Amino acid sequence: MTVSGLGGAVSTAAEDNAADIKQLVIFELAGGIYGLDIQSVREINRLIDVTPIPKAPDFVEGIINLRGTIIPVVDLAMRFGLETTARSKDTRIVVIESEGHTLGMKVDEVSEVLRIKTDEIDEAINMTTTGIDADFVEGVGKVDDRLILILNPDKLFSAEEHLELAEIAVD
């Protein structure tokens, strides 16, 4: 039996067991490579006009109207304390589900959807050198000569920040 994948037909034999494969949306942010489980990504959009929100947390760029739904947009580089880059034609908004809320994350570029074996993902234990809190990171994927920080969308924000983001979306 075969399953259609990104690169064509993929065997579902024991060595390629679907349970042992994780699909990630890969994106760039401030020179780093990051991934999100495709299950948490609703869609990827070009950067559209973002309406600023007064008194919002610093990392909230504003809101967008996505087909009639108001969604807060987070500047992910600012959230991580990284250097923000200028907007370009490659800048994207990755719309995710996190803790039952829909929000957009501004990233520098979305490059691919990648299938990675779970045994190629190491636990993230000490991320102090990256400037990113280890709580945000689910693991580190090793693909060829690249290291991919795999983010946990449910841990990107504290419970209080989730409430603030939810209020922004409702207002």
C-alpha cells in the first residue's frame, strides 16, 4: 500500500511507519530555521496589512481580518527576543491553532513542508545559546547539515498571554 506524499508515493512498510514520521512546516526567522507540526498549522498567507492595537503586548503586531474572522498577529522574532528583519516579498503569516485560539505568526519566509523521522528529532534540553526559551521548543530536528528548532505552539505563550490574545481577537 502507498500513500501520496510530497515527493510522490511513500511506502507504508515498517521502516517508513507513518507513526515514526512527523510532517513539519519549515520557516525562517532571524537567520534560524524553525518547524511547526503541520497538524497545528491552519494556513499560510502572504503578509497583508496588519492593524496595530493600542496597549497590546509588545510582540503583538496587530490584527488582521481573515475571511471575516479577526485574528491577532504575533511578531515571532520579537516574541523570542530576536532581531526583527525588514518585511519582504517572502514574509508570511502562519495561521495556527494554539490552546484553542487561532492566531497568526509573522515569519521571514516559509520554505517547505518536511517529512522527518521521529528518531531524527532530539529533545530540547538547553537552548540558552539560541536566545529562545526551551519551553517553546519541542525538539531539535537533524536533517542533512541543518538543525531545525521544532516549536510547541501550545507553549509559545503563557496562560495570561493566551487570554490577552483571545481578548484581542474578540474586540
